[in-house]
Amino acid sequence: MMKNEELIVSAITPKMIPLIWDNVSHMVQMAIDHSNGELDLSEIYERLVKKEMIMLTVSVGFKISAALTIEKRSFASGKNILNVTTAGGSDLADWLDTVSPLIDQLAVEHGCSEIYIVGRAGWIKALKDSGYSKIHTVVSKKVGEI
């Protein structure tokens, strides 16, 4: 990002999702590719349109450099969390410090006590200065493998 260019973070309304989808779906797919087969692009699209998820985009001028999908999750215990389901794009270092407090604000507005991001190990390093810490380690093996 050039120093004189302004970073714009936008919340995309459900009605705008079909109009912007071709420009952002490949960024959502970047995260899906690392989801161990747990996420599906068409399901995320439907959940965005149905207001079950929120999409944030990060732009410089007219160029979208990142797209994030966010959802509120409620547990049987009554605990509510804001889950960053997908985050894909480029120039993370340019926008992370701007987006992180906005996600905090969304968590508060939706009655969430924590923010979860499930992703690759690289997120731990990228987010440590924003107050995030590792709470779980997920390991996996395919059934039938030694």
C-alpha cells in the first residue's frame, strides 16, 4: 500500500453479496483451502446472503485486498463468541492493525465475550500484538492411518 492511499474497511450488506462475490470469492476460497475440508464456498455465500454471517472487505481505493467472514457462535453454556471463519487476501501487515479493533467492536455489539480465529499457525505470530493467544491445538489424522 502506498502511504498516500487510504485503507477502507467495509461491512458488506447481504444484498450486496451477489454483486461483489466474483471479486472476493477467491479470497474466501484461500481460507477454505486450509480448512481441512470443513468449509464450503457455496455454504458461506448462502450464510452471508441469509444474514447468518458478516463479510468485511479491506480496500485501497477501488482494489479489494482482503475479505473476511465473521459469525456469532453461541455455546450451550451461554458463552457467545465472534468467530472469524475465513480471512483471505493479501497485504495482511497493511490492514491487520486497522481491522482488529473493528472486530473487537463487532464482538461487543453482538454480546460476545471472546473472538476466535481458527487458522494456520502463522496467525499466532501475526495476531500476538493484537492480544490474541493460542487456546487450543488441533491435531488430526485420517481414520485408518497409522
